[in-house]
Amino acid sequence: MQKLGRRALVALRRLLTGAICAIALLALLSVHFRVFPFSSLPGIADPRKLPTYEIKYQRQGTEQSWTQELVPPHFSKPPASSRKLDGANGSSHSVKLWKPPSNRDFVPCTEPGLNYMPPGDSRGYLLVSTNGGLNQMRAGICDMVAVARIMNATLVIPELDKRSFWQDTSNFSDVFDEDHFINALANDVRVIRKLPEELATVTKAVKYFKSWSGMDYYQNEIASMWDEHKVIRAAKSDSRLANNNLPPDIQKLRCRACYGALRFAPKIEAMGKILVDRMRAHGPYIALHLRYEKDMLAFSGCTHDLSESEAEELQLIRENTSHWKVKEIDPLEQRFKGYCPLTPKEVGIFLAALGYPPNTPIYIAAGEIYGGDSRMAGLRARYPKLMRKEFLASAEELQPFMNHASQMAALDYIVSVESDVFIPSYSGNMARAVEGHRRFLGHKKTISPDRKTLVRLFDKIGSGTLKEGKKLSIRIIELHKRRQGSPRKRKGPIAGTKGTDRFRSEEPFYVNPLPDCLCHRESPSSNALQIS
């Protein structure tokens, strides 16, 4: 009996020991899965939940906007732990892929000179009808601020274009922070929301200001109209002010207007920051301005890789758009001159040749791509992590901006300006505006594809006379060493051009604000803002 009792006791002890071990093991496993939840595994997380925010904003004066940053913002550099991508492994090549060009100690210098005075007594009121898409309107608004200063006029809040291809009904205050715009320019130009009631019915002089005009034109020919009219309406706003040969204070005012006063409406800025942060959750990212949309292809006459029916549809759009003057376009000539946007497939070849690994996060800054998913297949096969605002944000978050092309474009603009690398497939208005803004913020990396040379290489690949690989990569990398947004002076007119063609050949002011608004930090003679 004693032996049986002892055996039972030993068995009981072993049973208890086993139970305790099992409980301990379950506890450890529980802790382990709390620390490493399944949803954090690569490729599983929903980017719309990384991170979650409430869209809150305050009126101007209580919150600094990203457009007021005069040096690159801190969050332009993701945490070190998130910067490595598969295939990079922290190599020197990986560092080069994301490293911005040296800014050579150029910093913003937009403060006016010592003799600059607040606006004097106004001679009259300037109404402005802007034209074009978001970025064409932005540049025009900033130019009209300078024109109002030159003419000593009171600027009425400009009217946005509601008749363009996009048919956007947005008003100025829907897209831009109207209060901030008025207050920020108080020492430069008097800005009011609308004409005084007593002037609502007076005869207004409607004038198409000459393109790329200088001081004499506005101070003499246009200003003389104040003798007979109290109100002048600028019928268009695009490219109405010269790029060069203007007084330094006027050039600096253009920069203060563009990069400080004309910031987006609070709800747009808040949503833009959310999109930036959600892209940052995936590591450093490329913002790709893929200008392969119906309006651009119709306007430019570019039909490479399109079907016959698609080419006919674009031709019909061009013929029926009255303000597009050129109707007959040779698509082959356009492409070989480098006047066509790269196709999504060509962009994929380009990025791979530059060395960006397949898991690189890419934000597609664009509207609806012509041809839809089938047209994107060539790019997506190489780079599956293609993100759009419609994917990063929920339908509820984007609802306030839907059916408003300018507001949706503003979100793309914010994500593009703050990206680690910006690459436009075409040098249109947005590409130029973003490039200039990134230069102003410290010459952030902007790779401008040499389309004229690239299409010849792509055609060789298509014909089988050139293969993708090391040889092509070396060629394309070498071709773009000096096309990455490093500091340089704005380009003047092409030699031999005259008249309007001469002005048209100049590099636009807002593409490169150097030297007018960027100075060497160490220069004692400049009024460059010091980086603290």
C-alpha cells in the first residue's frame, strides 16, 4: 500500500509540473504575439490605418503651415529604421538613390530691401480672372500680386477658372487660405475679398495683359488706365509678368507670395499631411507625377502605344476644345522631340535602370490614367507598391475634395513637394511648380527625365537592338547625373530667338527661384535667413 501511495504522489507531482510548464508556455506565447501582431507583418497592414488621424485645423496664426518652411522640414527624412528597402541593404548605392544634391549653402532670402515701403494710397482696384489648372492659376495669382504692387493697386481676391477642361466649381477660399493670404501680404499689397458695393456697377476696363511684360508696360501703359477707370480686370493671369530683368524687391515679393502667402486651405493641408505620413510609414518614397491623362495626351497629340480608336478619341477632344489652337499634330515628331510624357511602362524601365528596387514605395500624383489598369500593368509589374490618395485614404476622408480637380491636385502637390524623390514624366505646370518649390526648400532631389534621349533608348529595347541590364543602367544614370535638382541659376533665353519666342524659351521664374530668392548663407551682403 505504501508503494502504491508513493507512486501516486510522484505521478501527481509530474502532472502538476507539466501543467505549470504548459501555463508558462502559453503566457510566453501570449506576450510574443502581443509584441509582434500579425497586422504588422510586411505586406499585411492596410496603409489607410497607418497611422489614424482626426482632421483638425486651426485658423491662421495658431498653426504654422508647411508652405511657410524656409528650410527643408524635419520629416523630409524618415527614421533610419525605415529607410532600408529590400535589395538595398544599406549599401552606398542605396544611399545615393535617396540622397538629395548638395544645396551648396543656398538658403531662402525673400525679405525686401531697406527702402521697401508699405503700400501707399491705392490708385484703383485690380480684378483677376485666372486661367488653367491649379498650378497655372497659382503662378498667375502670384504674378498678379506683383503686378498690383507695381501699379499701386488694391487686389481683389482672384477668381479661379471654372471653365477649363476640369470644370471645377471651387472658389479661392475652397483651395487657398484666404485669411492668411490677405494678412501675409499686408505690408506689400492691399488685398480685399470683393469690390466695395459702390463700385459693383461701374464700368470696368477689361484687359488682356501682354505676356511676359516688364515694369514699363505696367507702370505706363496699364497704369494710365486709372485716369479713366477705377476698376481694371485682368482677363487672364498666366505668364503676364517677365521672368527676368525685374527689380529685386518685385522678384522677392513673387517668392513671398508663392511660398508663404498662397498656402492651401486648412482642410487641404491637414489631409495632405495625413497622406505624407501614411506614405512615410512605408519608408522613403518617390512621388511620380505620371502625366498620362486624357487631357494631356489630347493636347500634346501623343499617341505612342495607343490603339487606333484611342488616338481618334484624343484627336476629337483636341478638335472640339476651342482654346487649344493647334489641331494637327504629328505624334511621331512630338515624341522624338521629347514633347510627349513617358508612358507608365517607360517609367518602369527608367526607374529600374536608375537602380530603385522593386519594393520602392511610389506615390502616383495624377488624375485618371488614360487606359486605366491595363495601361499601368507594365509599371505595376516592376513596382507593385504603387500608392494613390484613393488607396491611402478612405472614401469618407476624401469626400470633401471629390469632384473638385483643383483640390485633389493640391493634395498631390503636397505629397510631391514633401517626397524624398520627385520624378515627373512630363514637364508640365505641376512638374515645374513642384520642382521650383523643392528648390526653394533646400534643393530636394528632383530627377527630370531626358525624354528626348530616353525614347530613342526605349525604341531600341522595343526593336531588340538593346537589352535592359547593366549597360542600359550605366547609360541612363550617367545621362541624369546633372538632372537631379542641384543649385544653378535660372536659364535665360535660347540664343538667336526673338520676340515672344525669346521669352517662351526662358526657364520660368517659378521653376527655379535662384538667384532672386536664394542666397549663399555666408554672404554678409545678402539678407539670407539663417538656419537656426
